[in-house]
Amino acid sequence: MKALDAAVKRIQERAILETEDAGRYYEKALRLRAENRFASLHARFNTLVEMLPQAVLVIDGRTGMIKEANQMACELFGYPMQSLLSISVEELIPEQFKHVHTAYRLGFLSSVRRREMGYHPPIFGVRSDGAKIDMAIALTATPIDDDIMVVCTEHSHWKAPGQTASGAVVAG
């Protein structure tokens, strides 16, 4: 009887271990699947952003540091990619507005919604060589994180929603 009890106990202990191992393997497989899905979505996002004819910046809304940018942003602001990704968005703002921009950025996080900013008042950016750029921008963010996506175009290339390339406004 003792031998039978010992054998049953060994079988039960082995079943518990195998069940725990199976659970760990299943959890690891789920985690790997989620990581692969995230990497795939991130790659698609980056491809789409690179294809856009506008400059795109993804900013950490709390710190103002530029986390992502497309090649059009590098060309618009005159920075190589690595340099652009190592600066704050406030470096792209004219000197006279830098002191208030942080408050605007943090304020945007407190009332997140999509915003298109046209030309009233004029919006300016600053290239790496110090030249001012007359710009139009659109801002968007998600409540999931504090990242802000900024889409920028030189004002001469910007057209309002419903406006044709010639500048005529189309009723929508």
C-alpha cells in the first residue's frame, strides 16, 4: 500500500509540474505572438509614415523629445535622422515662442483631440540653419500614451481640407 501511495504521489507531482510547464510554454508562446504582432504593426506604421508627402514627427508629449521622424521631416528641418531624433521639438520652434510651447504641448495632452492648425496666426518652424519656415501643422494623439504625432508642411505646400492644388476651395 505504501508503494502504491508513493507511486500515486509521484504521478501527481509530475502532473503538476507538467501542467505548470505547459502553462509557462503557452504563456511564452502568447507573449511571442503579441511581440511579433506589435513588430509587424510598427513596421507597417513606419512604412506608411515614410510614404507620406508631409513631414511627420512623433513626440514624447511629456518631455518634448522627438521619438520618430520620417525622411520628409529631415528634409524640411534640415537635420540628419540621428540628429533629429536626439533633440526636443522646442528646438524646431522660433526663439520667441519656445518659452510658451512647453505649456501648449502639455495643455494638448490634457485635452487630446485631432487638431489641424492652418494659418491664423501664422505658425513657424526653424530649420537647422536657423531659417524660419512658414508652416501648417496637424496634431493628433491617443489616450493610450503621451506620444503626439505632428504632421508638418511648408505653408506654400499646404492646402486646407476641400481646397484644390490651385487654391480653389471645393464645397464638401
